[in-house]
Amino acid sequence: MADQISFEPPRGMRDFYPEDMVWRNKVFDAFRAAGEAAGFEPYDACVVESYELLARKAGEEVGEQIYHFHDKSERHIALRAEMTPTLARMVAQRQGSLAFPIKWTTIAQCFRYERMTKGRKREHYQWNCDIVGEESVLAEVEVLGAACDALRRMGLTNADFKVHVSNRALLSELLAASGIPADKHAQVFLALDKRGKMPDEELAHMMKDNGLSDADVAATFAIMDVKTLDAAEALVLKATSAEGGTSPAVDRLRELFRLAEIAGFAECLEFDISVIRGLSYYTGIVFECFDAQREFRAIFGGGRYDNLLTTIGGQPATAVGLGFGDVVVTELLKARLGADAGSAKKGVYVGWMFPEQRDAALKLSAKLRAAGEVVNLALKKAKPKQFFSRASASTCAKAVFLGPDDVAAGQAKMKDLATREETVVAL
């Protein structure tokens, strides 16, 4: 006897039953509406990419983190783990004909072969908003404004989340001010990005293994204790000892907060020197959004990446973008709004008692649909009690049940399933 086939999806993957699709649609609808409202143009691409593109962007070790294989023509290809390399490839392909700056958005299914933890699957959908070809901080403001708008459209308030913002260039300035040479900064970034996931002792060993002294490690951890933008600026200016000196990285952050105030979402932002972002292609302002209680993983993250196009062979172009996954935000919505909040009832459930009323039920359904109503037409006859029990358990807000008397009278009663109020509808 053959082994029983498992009915579970592959480990780390997901099935979406109708009750799951209600939540997914709630999230996706907010993504699309926020992107459209901010003027981002939709795009899409194939779910597989050349392995060479991903390795050039993330290094050869990317092979341990993604699904990759050789096809029947021995091409080395991979399932995309994120959308940014694909975006860079598409922009580079038409770089000579695109009118910059461009604002693009997509909802992409992504795959990453890694250890699963709470809020992290091996498959997920990610909303991406990117602006390519704009150097000013207004690009960050537009991307962050759209993300905050999406969260509010899902039903969250500004009190439910906080976007933590920093600048990798500022951290470089602070490391340099502490005497740590520039060629060590990338390794420090990689170590510090793991803070909170690994003990500080392990991070210290990582940095020492990469050539940092005990004093350098101590200075690095001291930088992580900086709480305000003013304090960070004071440390940089103290080290430069230049009268009237400025920090370009601090100036960009101050401009970001100023513009966010004008745009109406400054209260959603918070300076946080510990935001690093592990991906090496980030060059400037970086950000991560968390729920206010920090019960979940990051809701979204991103930042400025001004060198990625040249990394894959394109012409230089500045860029800012974010990746906003569907897993964590859905968990957060269920926790904050309630498990049933995703299933707002709408539409009409139409049923019939005997076969003689079936045609009238179908005609009424067609009439209501033509008027713009969502209609779920029962496919089998039912007794009234059975029908209304099923209607109440459905996603419909109202119900019409046709019996012989209704058809004879040429009208029926439409019942609001929540209030039990009835109105007459002509057949």
C-alpha cells in the first residue's frame, strides 16, 4: 500500500482558505489603495530570477537562503526572495527610456529558505514601493507616507505602530568619530543588525574576529546607547572639532522629520540609532516599523539604496524603497482588531423553497447584481430555518428567501441579518 499523501502544504508555505482570503484581501486592498493614492505605478515580474543576479546583489552565500535549481536547459535560476533585485534589473533594462524619477509599486510573492520563527514563513507576499532617480529626502517621505497610510486603511491608528528611523551614513560618522576605520564599518553593521537576536557577547566576538579591538567594540556599543538625534550630532561635531560644522547625515534626518510634519505623519516616526538593516546595499536613511508594544517582528522596513543599479551593471541612480510583508501585519490586525474584524459582511444571500421558485431567485439575483450588489445565490432548495441559518453563517449582510406566496405576489422581503429589519423588494 502506497504511503498516505500529506494534506499539509510544504513546510513554511501556506494555503489560503476563504476565511484566510478575507484577511489577505483586507491587507492587499490597503496596499493597492495607499500606493495608488500616492501616485505609485503598479508593475509585476516573473517569480523566478537568474541566480547570477541574486548572487551579484547579495553575494554567493545567498545560495543558503533561497530556493535555487537548474532548469532543463541547465540554466541556474531561483525563486525570488525579495523584489528589489528584480526592480533593479527591470529599471536597468530600460534605463535609457524611462522618465525619472519613477514611483513603482507591486505586491510580490517571495520565497526564502530559512529557519522559521514567529512572523516569518518561507513564503510570503510583500508590498514594495520604490522611488528611483530622486536624491532629495522627499522620496523617503513619499514612501513612508504611503506605508503609514496603508496601516491606517487596514484599521490601525497612529498609536498602534511606530516607524523607527536612522541613517547608515550617520552611524558611519559616529564610528569614524570613535576611531573605527571605514573599512571595518560594513562588518560592524552586520554585527549590530543582529542585536536583539544574539547576545552582545557573541556580537563582540564577531567584531573582534573582524579586527576590532576591545576599545573599538566598547565604543560601538556606546554609540548604540545614543537616544536622540541631538546627542548623535553632538558626538559627531565633537570629534570633528570644526566650528560651525555640520553632519550631512543628521541634516537629512532633520529634513525627513520636518517634511513628515508637513505631510501629517511625523508622530508615526521616531529616531532610533539601532536601526541598521542587514542588507549591505543600503546607503543612507533606513527605517523599520514595529507595533507600539513590540510584540511582533518588524512590520515593514527599507531605506535608501543608491548603488544597487551599478552593482548589477546599470547606470548610477539613486533609489529609496520599502518591503512590507503580509504575515506580521495580519497577526497584528487580528490581535488589535479582533479575529472577526476581517470579515465585514456585505451583499445579499438569495434562496428558494421549491424548484418552482428557482428561476425567480435567479432573476432577482441577476437584477441585484446589475444594480451593483454582491449576491450569493443558493444552489439548492431549502426550508426557511435551514436557509436563514446558512445565510447568517455566510459573509452576506442581508437575505431574501422566496416561497410560493412571494413569487405570486411579485415581491419579497429582504432581511437585514444583523438588525432583523425587513424591506420589500420587487421581483
